[in-house]
Amino acid sequence: MTGANSFTVSGYGPERPAWMRLLARDSTARRLDWPILLSALALSLIGSLLVYSATRNRTAINQGDPYYFLVRHLMNLGIGLVLMIGTIWLGHRALRNVVPVLYGLSLLGVLLVLTPLGATINGNRNWIVLGGGFSLQPSEFVKVTIILGMALLLAAQVDAGDRKHPAGRTVIQALGLAAVPMTVVMLMPDLGSTMVMTVTILGVLLAAGASNRWVFGLLGVGVLGAIAVWQMHVLDQYQINRFAAFADPSLDPSGVGYNTNQARIAIGSGGLTGEGLFHGAQTTGQFVPEQQTDFVFTVAGEELGFVGGMLILSLIGVILWRACRIARETTELYGTIIATGIVAWFAFQSFENIGMSLGIMPVAGIPLPFVSYGGSSMFAVWLAVGLLQSIRVQQTRL
């Protein structure tokens, strides 16, 4: 029986209700990697509580409004979700055609930071102040465009069936593409972002199947570059002091070693289950600087304890595990490179951020993905989630 209001029993008729189309086997919603999406959303919501706890009493920065940072963190999350949905809708393959434009815009952004439009915050000149309490950190978007740009170059010949591995000349071009914005970021100087980009590039090269000599060569260049930067005094004194404090935690405990000492005290006082959300003595007493951004993990360690810290680590682990699975299962090198680059980015940045709170890594001033306060960081990581979801969605349609 047919009619204007009928649909087939299987649910594939043209008159299916919207809710049935959403749940159909061929729908985009059913193809999404829900473990990644739910884990990232959980991290962002946990981050909103930690950011609120860290800033509600800091009248010097919250303009007298205890909800100032909480509201903005949730706004950033909302914008990030919209960016993710837009990325899935466009698709990573369609974005392939506009990668040069995106790369050019991100490069322009970091260059503008070096002009009078740039602003220095916490010693780093890597911000563009937009007004109204909002600012932009272009180096966060460079992480995305470096992955996309290198993937575009390295996968072109392989996906076309012309070669099994990218040619040496192509690898040089890809490294040159990454080196330009990285050099600008280093001049800011933003050592933390440079470290993340370096590890991301290594992941991209490994995923592309580049010869090991390129990987080891890049590591050698990195070591020589670090020595040169040190000898040429490119780093600011506060960055040198951070490395000195990492090498000797007892160095100047009231100065350069203060942050890490207070961070370890906060985490250590949390014990197994923590002192209770919003009841951390170190957090309430405002002893840990930059606790809503660089040291947000100390809030979790103190107020949620070992259990809360392990929850955050587990959620990050789920994202990395599922992203590795997406990288392995996709049949196109372009998608594999993007997914692997994101894994390298998230893994190292999370390790560095949590490591500096625990005192096992030098303080580099980078946020904890999804958790730390910061619009640019939140936008960039949700764009990355959109790319991962796009790779999965388009792969399952084959």
C-alpha cells in the first residue's frame, strides 16, 4: 500500500521522518566515531568545571564576575562544536582543494603577531587582541594547516597510484612548507608550540612512509637547531629559567621554580579521591599561577585526586586509540596522514602539559587539549575532531 504519508517498512522510503533518517544505517550520525566525540565533549565539560574552580576567586582577572571564564569556556566549546560540524559537512576531501588558502591565512595570522597588532601575554608575543576580552592565538591554527598542507603534498602521488612512497623532492617541499610558519612561531618566541609542531611533523613523515633517513635527519636538525638557538640567545631569559628550574627543581623556589613547586604541592595534596570539587586549598588560595590554562591539570589533581586525573588520562587515551584506528582503517594515504598527525599532536601536547604539572617535563606554556581555557586552542582541537570524523564518515561510505 502506498500513499502520500507512507514509507517502506525497511525505512528507506522517500517519506521517512527526520528521526528515522537520522538513525538510518547510511546516516552520517550512525557513521560518526562516537567514542571520540563523547570523550572530547566530556573532557571539555570537565574542563569547564576546572576552569571555574581555578578562576571564581581570582578577582584580578575575572573582572569581579566568578562566572566570567566559565561562560567564555562554554562559548568557546559551542563555537568549537559548530566548527567540527562544518568540517564534517564539508569533508576533508573537499577541504583538500582549499588547503593552500587555509595555509596562507594561518601564515598571515602568525605574521600579524609580529606587527603592532600582536600582543604579549605571559612573556609570549603570540596573540592578537580582538577586544571584548577575546584574543586569538594564530599558532594554534598553524598546527592544523601544517598537517593538512603536508598531507596534501605527501599523499598526492601515492593516492594517484603513481608511487608507493612520496618522492624525496616531495618530502623536501613538505618540510619547507612546515618550516616557514614554524620559524615565525619560534621568533615570537613560542617554544611550546614549536615543540608540538616538530613532533607532529615526525608523525606525519612516519605515516607518509617517508624514508627513515628523513626522520633521523629531522631529529638531527632539531638537535642542532636547539643548540644554535641556545648559543644565539634567541630564547628569552624566562624561557631559559624554565629549563634551568626543570633541571634543578630546588633552583630559586620563590622565583623560576615557584610554578612547578606549587603545581606538585597541589597534585600531591589531592591523594586518591581529592579534596572535593571547588574545595582545593591550593586552588582556592590562588597559589598556582596560570591555573586555568597551563596548569589546569593541577586543579583536577588536587580536587578530584588520582581518580580524577586518571579519568582525564583515560578520556585522552580513548581519543588517541580511536584516532589511531581511523588512521589504520582508511584506504587513502591523505586521510591516514591527517589522522596520524592529529594523534602525534594530541599525544605530545597532552604529555607535555601534564608532565610539566608533575615536574617530569619543562614548563613550555601549552594548554591541555579540550580542558584548558582558551578559544584558539578549543577551536583548533575541535577542528581536528571534525577532520577525524570526516575521514571515518567518508571511509564508511565506500
